[in-house]
Amino acid sequence: MKRSEFWDAVDAVYGPSLGRSLVVDLYLPSCLGTAQEALDRGAEPDEVWAALIEETGQSEDARWVHRIDPKKRRR
């Protein structure tokens, strides 16, 4: 997962406002900080994404949303 795919997935699953808030505010135990802090430290975006999905209780489908063609995602 690229960083741009991470941010696209955040917007797709949580919406732009809530998603950005979760990334900067929600503590992720497996990342020892917020998603933003983990990314800034150089953590792999897919590991941070998995931690965010797990901590927020999203479905397994949400974990792989970045693999779906954005045109098909909007249907």
C-alpha cells in the first residue's frame, strides 16, 4: 500500500472529516501512537491501515478497500 492509497482508503471507509480525525487523534496500541505518528516514524502504510481497521472494528472488507477500483467502489 502506498501512502496515497492509505489516504484514499481512509476517505472511502470513514469519510474525509472523520477519517482525518481518526488518523491524528485515535491511539493505536499496535502502532504505539496515532496513525499519523506511525506514518511519520516510517511505519508501512498497510500496517497502519490494518491497525486502524482493527481498532475501529471495521469489517475485513474495509481492510482491502484500497484494492478495489475506485470507479467500482462508488457504485
